[in-house]
Amino acid sequence: MDRRSLLQVMGAAAVVPFMGGSELKAEAAVDGVDKDTVYELRIYHTPEGKLEPLLARFRGAERGIFERLGMHCVAFWTATDEPLKGRTLIYMLRHKSRAIADKNWEAFRADPEWVKLKATSEANGPLVEKHESYFMSLTDFSPVL
């Protein structure tokens, strides 16, 4: 995906309300967000007709597995413009650190509930044909997500 397409898809993220400096520090302390916190932007490209089953999997158990394993779900989006419309899920996770993110994903891939859910939901073929992942840290002027 080129930068322009990614920015078009991420337009919804700009709607997050801005918070001032002291509020940012207060919220960060409450949420446990600190300088080590990383955000992971994930983009899933689905085969034709597979976006709805993928969304159903996330509406169901997948988000719960993430949360149980310490992977905080920030937000989920679907693309509104072609050529990504109807074929793309974009979501963001928050992890306590980059190293913990790696451990979270390792635990997720081995989780028996996930292994069963993936096998069941993909009985008629894979739901994702390509995925992208980007790890990011907040700037000092960003609202906490």
C-alpha cells in the first residue's frame, strides 16, 4: 500500500479529540501509557467476499482473546474508498512495550482458543490474503489513545 492510500484510509483516526498537556499526563497515568508504550497499526487485505466473515470473527471472540493476552484494542476501521473498500480491515492495538508486543503475538499464535477459532472461521479458505503491521510510539503532543 502506498503512503497516499494509507493516509486516506487513516483519515478517521484524525477525528480523535485533542487533549491538553496536563490532561494527557493524567490520562496516561491512569491508562498505564508511558514512554515504552507502542501502538500497532494492522491492515488486513481480504479476498473477495471475505471481509464480512473477518469482521464477524473480530465482533466475536478474537477481540476477547486480544484483551485476555494484554493486547488493548484501540479502534477498528474499514476502508471507505476504492480500491480498498469492502476488502480492508484496519485496526490499532496498544502494547506496554515493543518487547511485550512480540511476546503478546507469540502467545496469541499459540493460544488454543485462537487456534480453534482460526480453524473454524477459515474452514472455507483464508480470510486474509495479506497483512501489514506498523509499530509506532506517541509524540509528546499526541492525545493518549
